[in-house]
Amino acid sequence: MESALVKISAGLLTDTYQALEELARSRGWSIEEAVRIIIDEGIASRRAVESLAKMDGLSDAEKVIRLLAMLKDAGSDYASLKFQNYAFFQDNKILQMNLTGYKSKIDFLEMYIGKLKEEIALFKGRQEELPSE
């Protein structure tokens, strides 16, 4: 399932926002990244707590079986995220190579434009030197 970006607006207490800014700055995240990560972690934590609460009344063996299943699911999620990270890393490398190529082209074109401007100035100077008829 592919996710689409959804924009939300929420009011925060000043203290909460300052703590969010501090966390984002210390981790090198943007504010938007920090909000997304914190919300995702909060949802995962809430689901884990609810899953554990559903185990009340189960035998120890049943709890172990459910916990192992949860661990297996977490491992599967980790493997999927690790692969996605690898794919993003590869895409990023390609984009960086393209960017380097484009920067080189820009540098070349700027140099070429500079030479053309010099030639135009030279021709204008020669044109002024020609006798008028």
C-alpha cells in the first residue's frame, strides 16, 4: 500500500513546540520530519500497548507465542524498511550524480557564454573601427 502525504494543522502549546524544535534540531530533522516520526512512533507504541493489554488472562505460553508473532512482524517490517532505505539510498546516489553532471554543464555553459560575450565585444570594437561610408 502506497501512502500519500496528507497535510494537517494542529495547535500546540509553546512548551510542546519548543521541545519539538529542540528534538528536531538535536537529531538534524526538519520540524515536519520530527512531527511525522513522533506521530508514527506514538501510533506504534499505542498499538503495542493495546496488543499487550489483550494478553491479560492468557497463559504464559500463549503470551510467549503472541510476543514471538509480534517480534516476527516487527522483524518483517524492519526488513521492508531496510530495503526501502536501500532503494532510496540508490535513488539518492543517482540524483547526486545527475546533479553533479548538471552543475558541470552549467559551469561549461557559463564559461561559453563569457567567451561569446568577449567575442561580441571584440566584433563591436572592430565594427566601430571600420570607416563609415
